[in-house]
Amino acid sequence: MTRNWMRVFFASLAVILLVGCSSIEEQVEDGIENAKLVFQGDAEKPNEKVNNIKLFIPSGFSIEDESDETNIILSKGNDSYILFLNPNELLDSRLYYDLMMADTNLKIVEEKTFEQNGRFGFVAIIENSEEKYELVTSIGGIKLTTISKHQNIAGNLDKMMTIVRSITTN
């Protein structure tokens, strides 16, 4: 009788674990779709300002003190996000995308480009190590990167594109 209960317990545990853990492929697909919807949708209203840059920072994120006009470091818990702003590039710039695609050392898992209303954007998932991935979201001369575990890819890409999409300069 005890052995049957153990089998039921372990079988139930296995089902819960399998349902709760999505594969890298699902995370990538969902993340790209999330980023596309954010890119095509309305930008969030900025709630923070760094020098002349206005941007939306989601709940739980903070701006680090060492940030400047062209490099803004964001953090959420133990994770760091680096926002690069190239004021010489317009919203239709392909510079960051072309540089990434020319780098033959990168192990790009997936990348997707978007174009709308004179804006060029892209997302990329790049293998960093066996269990971690570099995520990149970009619109024109604005690029945001982080290192992510595979189970956080979809959520990170969504928040990252939300931040990039919200940026205005004055």
C-alpha cells in the first residue's frame, strides 16, 4: 500500500514539474511574440528621467547611480540590465542589428526584426552558457541587454521591449 502511494506521489510530482517548466523553445516563441506586441503597441508613459532621457521603468526595477546619458544600468533583484543609447542613430537605424549579425562568434538561438512607422527594432536570444542566455531588445539607436535563465526569457523580453519602446529624449 505504501509503495502505491509513493508511486502516485512521484507521478503527480513529475506531472507538476513538467507542466510548471516550459521549454526553451516555448520561452523563446512567447518572448518574441510579447516583444512584437509591445513594439507594435502604444508606448508606456515615462515614469523616470535620467538627464534628458525619459523612460518607463516597470515595478521592481531601479536605476543604478553610475548611469549616464548613454549607458543606463537598471537592476531588478540580482539581475542587471544595461541600456545603451546612441544619440547619433535614428529610430530606423539597423546599426546594433547589423553589428550583432556580423559577429560570427555569437551563438544566436533566435532573432526577429520588426518595422513600423519608421522604426526598426529587433529581439535576439543568444546562448551565453548552458543554462543562461543573453537577451537583446532594440529600437534604432536604443539597445537593452541582460543575461537570463531560460525560464525567464519571455517575461524579460516583454519588460525589456516595454522599457526600450518608452524612451523619449528632450
